[in-house]
Amino acid sequence: MNVCFLMYPWDEIDPDNDSSLALIKECSKRGHGVAICTPSNLTIRDSVTSAFCTVIGRMDKVPTSLKSFYNKAKLRVEMLPLAGFDVIFFRANPPLDPIMLNFLDSVKDDVFLMNSLQGLREANNKLYTAAFGDAHSNIIPNTHVSKNKKYLIDRIKESKSEKMIIKPLNGFGGSGVILIEKSAMNNITSLLDFYINRDKENSNYVILQDYIEGADKGDIRILMLNGQPIGAMKRVPGQDDHRSNVSAGGTVQRHSLTKEEKDLCKQIGPKLVKDGLYFVGIDVIGGKLVEVNVMSPGGITYINKVYKSKRKVEERVIDFLESKVLDKLQAFDRRSRLRKTVDEA
């Protein structure tokens, strides 16, 4: 099969720990055609949606290590029609580019998308977690989203907790996540001013969330494939930072899912599949869902390292892609045979 990874540029890849690189390497190892392109490289020529792709040359023997694979890869740039690929695998960093999705609307029926365009539109920001909570559910922490500074300040004042979390709606990798305390109310007011008005042309939404006890000890990143957990790790904050993200200095540890975490996965898995969100990273603290990453969930290489399992996470992901492409090809072949029967009648 041929796979196009719609992601960040090749020279921005971390050759030691990049999850996208692990997936690309696994495709190359199996002999699949692989190309990458960035959202800014999408184009239309003669009414055909294409992209200026960086094509990764096939290797007789794929190196064992990620870094060696990255350094030995032979690259060339070609403009290729996206409908000619079997799979488009989204790995771009947030925020989501809506123009990119408009380009891809024209090929969504021709290729398998990991994840679906509609799913990405609905779930690309931190508001998506609210879809899993209602009056009868205790799956998410108490959350407020607003541009109204007074409203947010009132929610802080009425909170029973002395601590809360503030973060921008479109942040990722732990960027902009701040732990606040009621005792520093003057600082909170100026902080809200900064978050809401940091873009001079448009005001920005802010998320205010109850602090979950135990968050200082880390969070759990769970990778979900087709609605099922396929790997997990505990992310522990660094000594001088409350954030658990590895990109923010956190470290990782082995983690076996608790019954509460397994139940959470069972509860949200069907909706993820229904929304066409086949490969997702969820963050859990104290049994509560705090974030869903649908664009470029990371953690593959770290989970592989702490578990040292023979069957690596990326192998399971590419197995799933191969099965989806085979289903699509078999369905096309069956329809072609049936249409031929009708045409010849």
C-alpha cells in the first residue's frame, strides 16, 4: 500500500523519539510506499487535489534504530495526486488548519483517512472532552470555557478548591498550561488578560478546569486504536514544572491500566470509532479524562521503551491500516464484479 503522512516537515522530526518516524519506519520495513507532506504543500492542478510530497526511497534493508533510519533515508520531492494513495495519515501538530480539510474533502471517498475529516473538525480542540460528560457522568473534571474574564474569575472564586488549571483552547504539548491558586488573585486577573487578548485581532477562549488531586504526581497517556487501548504510560512532571508532558521535561514510567481506566476506555471507545477517530491519545488523571489528542498523539517510542514488548505499538497501528486498505480493495473488487454481471445481463 501507499501511505501519505500529512505532518510537520522532515527536518523537524526528532530522530530519537518521534512517533511519526516510528510509524513511517514500520511502513518502510513492510515495503509500503511512504511520502510525507505538510498542510502548506497541498495544491490543486487540473481539478486534482495533489501535494508536493517528500517521497522516502525504498530500502533493501531498513535499519533497526530510528536514528539510523532517519539519517539513511533517501528523499526526493514530487507533486503527487492524493487520491493515488491508499491511506492519508494525519500527524500535523495543532492547531488544525481548516483549509487543509477543505482540500481533502475531495479525496475522502478515495482513500482511508486516519482520522476522518469530520472527526477532526469536531475533536481537534480541547472542547471535545465535553462530549463525554453529562449530568449523569463523572468522567471529566468540572470545566469552564469562556472569553469572559469576569465569568472566569467568578468561577475561580466559587470553586471549593484552592487550585485550578488554566490553559488556552488551542494549545498542545503542555504549552500554556498553568496551575493557579486563589491566594494569587491579582496575578490571575492579569494572566486572564494575557490569555484572552494575546492575539490583537481576535480574543481567545480560555479553559478553566478543576485541579485533580494527585495531578502533581503525573498523568496517564493512553493510546487508543479503533476504540481499544493499545498502550499506556505514566508521565511524571519534572522537578521544577507541574506539567507531565515529555516535551515540558517530564519523564515516563510503566503503567498498567486500572479497572477505572479500562472502564473509561470502554465508555469513550465507541464514540471515537463512530466519529472516525481511529488513532487517538487520551490523557487521564485520577480516573478522569482531561484531554483527547486526535491530530498527532505521541508516546509510541516511550511506551515501547518502558515495556520492551516484542510487539511494538507501531506494528499494531500499521496492521490496522493494512486491514482497512484490504477491506476497501475487496469491497471495490466485489462491486466491480457485480456491476459487470449486471452490465452483461
